[in-house]
Amino acid sequence: MPRKYFSNDQRTVEQLLGALGSENWAERRDAARELGYRGDLSAVEPLIYALNNTDSQYRHQIILSLGILGDRRAIEPLATTFSIPDDAFVSANALSRIKSRKVVKLFIDGLKSDNRTIRLSAAAFLGNMGNRIAVAPLIDALNDENNEVRDFAAVSLGRLKDKRAVKPLLALLRNMDGEESSTTAFSLELSDQDVKASAIMALGSLGDKKAIKPIFKFLASKNRNLIEAAVLALGELRAKIATEPILRILNNHDKTNFARHFAAMALGKIGDKRAFDPLIAALSGDDVVIRIAAADGLGYFGDSHAVPALKLARKNDNGSDEFGSRVRDHATRAIRHIQRLTEKNE
């Protein structure tokens, strides 16, 4: 069933189905979106019929709604739109919501397409399917000529969590071991460093300790994305060897807030006692983003000695970041997590 959806649209399903034929494209698009989230499967066939509309914005909304409805009747028509480069990515997104071996096979075949967009769309969403028959084709895609395909293949391999991907991902890091430039202007084109960063984070997700040393060296990179990826991955790998350099990142106010935020969380997951006092100190620091991260890190750390400081933060600190996350809420979650761990260990 689709997730719970709140809408002010009071029209019945029948009225929405009628609106699919409106002359106004915005009305057609809104009706298609609403039908997807209503979850009424009587909309599947009308939405499939409406796919022939040439308006791309409307067609893409239909495709997404068919994915949200998750009915297997949509697989064949969505397979057709997946073969169209302009529709491939949105179609792959929709198809990935329909758990079927047919979809997995369609994506695997898509990795062999001559079209870059179809290949990258397949690589991007194969990881969502949870089917390990995709592992070998995704490993092959790590050698694709296009960096976006390689990047998405690495991310999907991390999601599938199959240890067969460890050696190929490590090989990717070695084979792309060229000059690491500093991060500069934003670019739509993915660089080798972007692909490396995704490979590093995938290795962190796979949990194989053999990846620790190869990843560790990226803490000294000139490239910000590689440093942040290494911090996250080493946290997932619980790599105590990384405690001291990650502590230096946490305490370095010249580093970006992203890097320091990731450092606090990684230190909590690593659980090295050397990080406890610095995390407590960061919980009362000047930057609200770092205070939130410190609360999260202490929650991961799981030491009941952190509870008094977290309670103080919960009582006195209602600071929030740019996304509206509040220190108080993160401190509360950390306290609850520590309490659960304590009860479990008693």
C-alpha cells in the first residue's frame, strides 16, 4: 500500500479519473498525482492508458503514480517507458517500487544498453530491489566508461550488502588512484573522486574489515568529499585505528560542518573511550550543527555516563539547524537509545 498521504483534494476517485482527460495539463498532472497516493487500484488501467500523452511532465507524474500504486499490471507499460532515454530514470524509480524478478531482469538488461541514461537508471535502482542476482552485473558496471554509471553501481552494491563486492570496490579505488584535487566549483559531471567517494561509502556499508586500511588513507586526502566519505565509512566499520585522525577533524574548526558532523557520528559508532570526553565537550560547543551531531554520536556510543550531559542539553538547548532539527530532540533520542542498551545488557 502507498504511504499515508495528506491532501486537501476532496474529489472522489471517479472525479479524479475524469480529470485525467482535462485540457489543462496542470489539472491532469494533479489528478494523476492524487490517484497514485489515494492507493485505489481502479486507477491503474486508466493511468496506463493515459501514458500515451505526449506532455512529459504529465507522463512522468503518471509513471510515478503507477510506481506508488505498485501493481504488477504496470510492469510492461513501464518497461516500455524505461526504454525511452528521456523517461528512463523516472521509470526506473517507479519500477523499483514493484518487487518483481521481471523488474530485476529488466534493470540487468538495462545495464547493457547503448544509452548512458538507461544504464545509469538501471544501476541507480537495482540496489533498491534487494535481489542479489544483481550483484555480478553491478560489479561489471563498475568498469563502465561513464562515471555516473560507475557511481550508481557502487552505491547499489553498498545497499545490497553482498561481500562479493568488496574486492571489486577495492580494485576500483586502486585503479582510480590518481591525483586527488581539492573540491572546487560545482559541476554536473561526476569526477573520478565522486566515484571513489561512493565506493568508499559502499565499502563501509559492506562491513568487511579488510577495507579499513585502504579507506584510512583517504582521511589525508586533499578532496573534501573523499575525507567525508572515509569518515562515514570508518565509522560504519567501527575502525578504532581511525579514532585519533577523526578526533582531529571534529576539533578542527577550519573543517566544514559536514566533516565535523560526520566525525561526531563516526566517533560514536567506533566507541573508542578516547572520544567520549571530546563528544561531551562538543555537546556544549558554539555550533548547533555540531551539538546535534555530538548528541547523535553519544547515542551511538551508548555509555550511560553521557546521560547527565544529554539531559542538560535537553533541558536548556533548543537550538535548531537550518533544516529544523533541534538539539533537544536529538538529545532525547540519544538518551532513549542509551537506556535501551543499558536495559538490554542488564
